[in-house]
Amino acid sequence: MNQVLFIIGLLIVLGTVTSVLFTLVLPRQPVGLERITLVVNRVVRLGFVALSRLAKSYETKDAILAPTAPVALIAQLLFWAASLTLGFGLMLVPTEHSLSDGLLQALTALFTVGAIHLGGRENTGIDIAVGAIWVVIVALQIAYLPSLYNSYSRREGLVALLESWLSWMIGLLAVLDAGAMHLALAPSTAPSQARLCLRMGFTLMNRIAGSMGWEVDLDPDPDGPIALEFAEFEQAVTMLSSYGFPMERTAEEAWADFRGWRVNYETVAYRLADRLTAPPAPWSGTRRHVRTGVVEPRRPPQRRPGGAQPFTYERPPVVIPARGRRAARQAADEELE
């Protein structure tokens, strides 16, 4: 029985070390044991999402969800510590003759505060291994944090250029839609970077979705359907025309090309926006955990010197979609009308 516990403990330790290596040293699309950290992240996220349901406004909800990523990092460290304690505790059972004593010895060795031997003979080799592995894990995590901070700073700097959206996901979706509209409406004047931007954008989304274990269609049908309706696209084209954007095609002529571009990223973008509880901006899908509907971005009016009226900011209108019995009643009323 002791040998079986030793083998189980050794497998737990090896699995934990493998998870650490492929999370901090060789990050890639997780498979097998590498998906353990995803489970930890999902548990943390679900906890914050449940807590955020108490908020009545999106701003409060966003403030509650903001610490999700830092807490997930701490949760990963705690999970790895618990796994190593359990694994080495099981490996110490043959010498300690008790699981509780083995766990206590592994715990004290893990945090390098010494070792406790309540019974049985000492096992210096395991004590050293416990402390050494944990020191390496903490060192890797500390070395990993600067890259995270740098990436976060660069991302936030770019998001700040799209202040109306307050989300990197919505900002990325807006940039992709802008590139797709330019290529569809005025292909001869569209810069070569527009195609590159679109390609890089939806490839990035697909990789993020793949790392989360989602199934992604890497070669969608250009004539396939999209959730965005032509009426919404036509409204955007009309707005661009009012601002003087030079167009070579009408909305009807450009719709096929625009749809051909958007089919590459719309499904994944909507799912990621919902998963991240991003602001419910137009053209970004629905949110399961947000009570309000689509919120239009703030667009300050273009004013010029000479008698312009002062601008007073008004909160964009919020449409609260009907749900449950209310939705059925509303549908019935519309049919009667």
C-alpha cells in the first residue's frame, strides 16, 4: 500500500512540474495535463462573474471583474503549492507512516522553514526536492511577471487610443471592422496594411480561442452567414458618407466583401467578448452576464469656432432587452400589432 501511495504521489509531483513548465517556460496551446491551469482560471473567473451579478451598472461590474487575472495568478501558485504538498506528502507516507505527518513535513519543507519529523526516519532527499522545486517555481513566476506587465502596458497604451471602448477586445474588433469596411467600400485606396491587420487580428483571435479549448473554423466559407445584419452595415456606411469618407461602392455592392472578411472573426470575437464581459458595444454580440443591451459609444460633436452651442455630455441610451416571460409577452404584442 505504501508503494502505491508513493507512486501516486510521484505522478502528482510530475504532473504539477509539467504544468508549471508548459505554463511559465514553454507557453503554448494546452493539452492534457497542461489544461489544469485552465481549470483553475475558470474557477476563479466563475467566482468573480457570480459576484459581479450583484452590480447594477456596467462600471461597477467592470470594477469587480478587474482583479480576476491577478487573483488567477495567485490561485495558480496556491494550486501548485497544494499539489506539491499532496504529492510529496504521499511520497513521505512510507517513512512517516501517516498521511497527516507526511503532509505536514512536505508543507514545512515546501516553504523552506525547516522540516518536521513526528515519526519514522528522516527523508532528507525528499525534503530538499520539495524546497528546491518550490523555489524554482517562485523564481519562474517572478521572472514571468515583468513580461506580463510589459505586455499589459503596451496593450493598455493601444486601448487608450480607442478610449470610447474601454476594452482591448472591443478595440481589436473595431479595428478589424474598420479595415474590412475600408477594403469593401474603397478597395483601390485601402492601404496594404489593412489586409495584414485583418489577417493578424483574426489569427490572434483563433489562437486565443484554441488555447481555451474552443473549436475554431480556420477556413470559413466567405459566403457564409454572419450575425451582423445588412441594415446595421448600411447605417454605418451612411454615417461614414456623412463624414465625407470617399467611397467607390455602395453599401449593397460592398456588403458581400465585408461579410467575406467578417466571417473570419465574428464568431470568435463575439464569444471572446462575452467570455471577457466586455462593454456591450455595437457590432460585438450579446453578453450573458450584463443586464443591459447595446450601449452606443460616446461621440462628441464636431464643433468649430463661431457661435457653437456648448456641449453637454449625456449618457448613451441603454436598451434593456426583454427576457423570459417579458420577451414572450412583447413578441405576442408585436404580432397583434
